Amino acid sequence: MKDRFIIACRDYIVNNKNKRHHKRKPAEIIPAEVIARRIQALGKIVVRAERRHKPVRIPAMSCAELGHFLTSTEQTRVSV
């Protein structure tokens, strides 16, 4: 009983190994020129405060602004 179950599981895994249920969307790389200066400045402030272990208040933003903010912090960390 146990052996048949293991063989059935193995066959199922082997047969479905290469099937992907959904394709991942590649993330868009946002150039620094597109991001607003206010958002870039806030990103630099956050990175600097993180290095100093200080808390920072991040204001409410729209989804697009939040995405740009996260991108700017990532770019700031890479460039520093």
C-alpha cells in the first residue's frame, strides 16, 4: 500500500514537473529620471536614517508613489 502510494506520487511529480501554472511578470525597472525629486529626497532620508537606526515617518502615498519610493530607496542603497 505504502509503496504504491510513493510510486504514484513520484509519477505525478515527474509528469507535472515542467508544467507552470502561471507565468511571472518581469518587474519593470524605473529609471531615476522618472521619479519625482520629492520622492527621491525622501528615499535618501530613509536610507540615511536606517543607517543611524533612527525612526522615520513615511507619509501616505498612492500606489505609484509608493513604488517609486521603494525604487528610489533601492537605487540609493546600491549607489552608496
